[in-house]
Amino acid sequence: MNTLDWILALIVVMYALAGYWQGLIAGAFGVVGLLLGGWLGIVVAPTVMGHGGSVGTSLGALFIVIASASIGMALFQFVGVQLRDRLLWQPVRLLDHIGGSALSAAAALVVAWALGVGIQGSLQLGSFSREVRTSALLGEVNNLMPGGATGLLRRFNDLMASSNFPQYLDPYAPERIVSTGPVDPAILADPEIRRAGASVYKLRGANSCGRGVEGTGFLIAPGALMTNAHVVAGVGQPTVLINGTSVDAQVVYYNPDVDIAILHFYGTAGAPLHFTTSAVPDQKVAILGYPEDGPFNVQAARIRAEQRLRSQNIYGQGTVLRDTFSLRGLIRPGNSGGPVVDTNGHVVGVVFAASVTDASTGYALTASQVDGYLKYAGSQPDGQPWPTVSTGDCAS
């Protein structure tokens, strides 16, 4: 148990004592008010606070949810007290006290769990986010929650999140940061890495939620790019920026589970990049991309470990297992979909997430995880081009 667990345990005991004195009937009404108020706060917070990304937005959203839940509980509890006072038979009053204690304790844990799901996705809340993710109490509550419960909190999670990356771990799953050697800046001068940069492009678009999105893609065949699905999610007409010119592209493959998309476009570009599955932990690599909608950028990095991560898809649904490399290096929004290359300029992985607990750690889908989708870079078996596919709803 960490520090947060002890604080939560104290809060739960306090709620249990308060629930004992108020009783089951008043407590039940209070819990209904708490949950309805909290739900209303989760629905209203994204509208009031706008888009996520700052500590002020995250804290404001938390305040709205907590205030709304508290008001709802107080109002409903008042009604419950009026009904409870009509109980006169002592054995029934005792059962009412015991039930109230259990109900209040359970309600406190459920509300803490719901807030924790959103908080753990916020890099802005730093060490507190790490405490939430490693909480033993909240982890046990999460194990007891029905499947898909976190999906109901999606809008609140998006507001609390401090980046445009999807969640890369299950809620309350501990993040394993494997130690490795320091990055080597000398790799930035490697001629093969510099040559690979000529095949990496910026992607832009407007999604169905009315927001502009941008990311990175790289050439896998003439006129074909690979990127992340969350980069083009809900985007009807993505564009590729080639030598300062925007070229329309069509999405021919879209996988929101693995988080991969393939785009076709017409235009002159560089040489396709090749994949390699021979990368190993502690290997020196480079991260190529267009972070924060800026110019082309290369970051020296090193592979920490190969890890199989369990999480939900980019829409916060289902359960997905991804084969990934955890990386020591700087990954920022906009790097999504960019290649991680070795000193031969070969692709060892595709960037898809950054850690919310460690600013020097990011994640890339391994080459072996994504190279099976290269068939969508060319034509169909009958020689016909692949049709354009839907990119669903926006992911953030």
C-alpha cells in the first residue's frame, strides 16, 4: 500500500462512521445523490472547461465533479433523513445503521475509483498520478467493476488527459520503467538516420469533434504512409505535408485496436523505409517526427525493454494486447505515428504513446506487431486499389 492508500483508508473509515449514524435509508438517498451529482459533473465538466491539456483544466474538472457530487448527496440525504426518522422499532434501526455504514464506505471507494481513472492519465498532476496508478485499494476496486465501466468515463478521461496519446495501460496497472543506459546524442549525425528522415512526413486534418489534429507518418511504399489510428480518427480528409505542399490522402486501413492506419496519396516522396525485427533492449535508436506541430525533429533514444501492454483501444473500449518497445527518449504529441529507426535507418517500431508517469519514457509498437499490415500499402490481390475506409469517431 502506498501513501494514497492509507489516506483513502482513513476517508473510507470516516465515511463508514458517518454512514452508521445516518443509517441505510438516509445513506441510500445520499449515495444516489452522490452518484447522480458526480455523473452530472462528469458530463458537464468537458463543456464548462473546454479541452484538456493544462493543470488548471484538470483541477477545474475535478472541482466541478466533487462539488456536483457533494451537492447532490446533501440534497438527497436531506430527503432520506426525513424518511429515516419515521423508523421507531429498535432492531430495524440497528440494521439501518449497519447498512448505512457499508453503503457509505462502498460509495466512497467507487467515487475515488472514478476520479482516479481520469487522474492517472494526467502528466500535469505528476507524482499524484503515479500514486493513483499504483494504489492497491483502487486496483482492487477496479478488479470488481463491471467490464466497460471505464468507457462511461471517456469524456472525463479525455478532459483530464495531458496529451493527445491514447491510454497505453489498463487503469491501475502498474507501469514498469526498465532502467537502461543514457541516450547517445552522436546517433543524430548518423547518415542512415538522416536519410530515413526524408521519408517522414507531417499529417494534418480536422476531426469530427471539430478539432484540428496533427501527427507523423512515414513512407512504407510509393504513395503509402503508415501512422497511428488515433492521428486520423474521425478525420474525413487527412492531408500529407510534402515539401511545404499539402496533399490529400485516403485512409485504406484503420485499426483502432492496435492503433495503426495506412494512407494512400498521390505525389512525389522519398524512398520507402524498411522494417527490421532484430531490435533488442539497450539498443540505440532515433525517434523521427513532427512534435507539437513543429518542424521535423530527431531525438536520440534507447530501447528500455520489449513489453506486452494490456489496455483498451483508442476509444477506451474492449481489451487489447500490444507488443511494444518502451523507450528512453523524449516523445511529445505530434510524434504519434512516427518511426523509431536503428543506425541502418530501418524501422524497429512506430511511436504511439508517451508515459504519464515518466517524462523520459515513451512507447512504440514493435515492427513485428505492425509489419503484417504492409499488404495495404500496395494494391489488392486482384490488382485493384484498396477502397477508402471509415475512420470512425474522433478519439480525443
